[in-house]
Amino acid sequence: MKKSFFILCLFISFQLLSQEKLKITYDHQYITDFDLTDEIKKNPEFVAAIRKAREQIHSFELLIDGDESNFIPIEKIDNSPPQGIKISFSKGGRELNYRNISKGYYLRELENFNQKFIIHDSLKKYDWQIERSKDKILNYEVRKAVAQIDSLTTVTAWYTPEIPLKHGPDDYWGLPGLILKVEVDKNTNNRKNHHYFSATNIQIADSKESIKIPTKGKKLSQKEYQELEKTKIEEMRQMYKDGVDTSD
């Protein structure tokens, strides 16, 4: 009888939690494994900047309200005086990301080439394979799921059925529970590239916080934006090649 009551209480608490607006903070880090060229090694300042960039951890915030969510970077103010070369390995910049699971699409607001854009496209579907492995993150029991993106890229996610929401950090979603950790491994040209998102805090969001939908910018599909980006980069390369001053 006591066991049944305990299970009932857990079920009710999980249901209540899934109906609240939640705010999850994630740490994000790129761990790149590549050899520095002989030319780069000649510049100690550049080598030091790369090493420092490899150690940087960036923070992101996921705000969830039902089937909708925002994923945005948490900006940290750096009051230290500029010193030498600065390099950063990070996912995105000041992007506002909006996701709507029930309607199956996302919006991403970004600025590039002195212009604002809104990427509007269908949510990427992952072929998640749920495994038996379990662990604990922030005192929540998490289960392991793996998706093979292509021949080079593997995504490992840890989700908790205790919070029955299909959301997760960045582009990752679609599991029967909130994704608390994502690890992405990509091997190219004998180089290993790894980055991860790991939840550091989960809390009920303030009632005043609301989901923001990107509205400012030229609307493009992901494919259209990639084609535009490719064209713009080629144009800049040609201008540099021709000796045109592109500085404003």
C-alpha cells in the first residue's frame, strides 16, 4: 500500500512538473583534436589563444512552455582589457531559437552579412536508438539514446523520463523525456571533433518569462540560407583576391 502511494505521488509530481514552464541551463564546450600547422606553431600568441579557446565553457538557456521552447546563449560580460588574439569555439552567437514540436517546425533568428535572417524549417528527425544504460544527472535518472547522423557523426543523448517533455538543447529533441546531456562526435580527416551540452540547473521559470517568436529578418529555409552563405563567402574571397578593401 505504501509503495503504491509513493508511486502515485511520483507520478503526480512528474505530471505537474511537465505542465510548468521550465528553465534549464546547459554548459557547452567544444573539444577539438587537430594538429597545428608548422606556420601556426611559429606564432606563440596564436597557439596560446587556441589552447585557451579549447578550455572555454559557454552557457545556454532552454525555456520550455508545453510544446514550445526557446534556446538562447547566456551572454557573459567580460570586463577584462583586450589582450592579443582571441579565439572562441562556440555553438552559435546571439541567436534566438524557437521550436514548436506540435507543429513540427523551428525558427532561428540570426544576423550575418550585415543583414538579419529568420531560418524557418521543419524539425530534424532523429532515429534514436534507446539503450539500457542508465546514469544520474542533477539527481534525475537518465537513460541513454544514440542516433547516427551520417557516416562521420554520432549523437549520444541522456534523457530523463521523470520529466516527460520531448525537448532538449540546441537542435536535439524527440525522446520520451527531457534531454539533459548531448554528446556529439564527428571524425573527419583523422581528426576528432567532440562537443557537448550538459544541464547544470533545472528550475520552474518565473511566470513573467514567456516564449519569444523571432519576427525580424528575411525568412529563408535552412537550405536557402546555406546557399546564400556559400555565395557570400565566395564573393568575399574573390574581393580579397582582387585586392578590394571590404572594411567599412
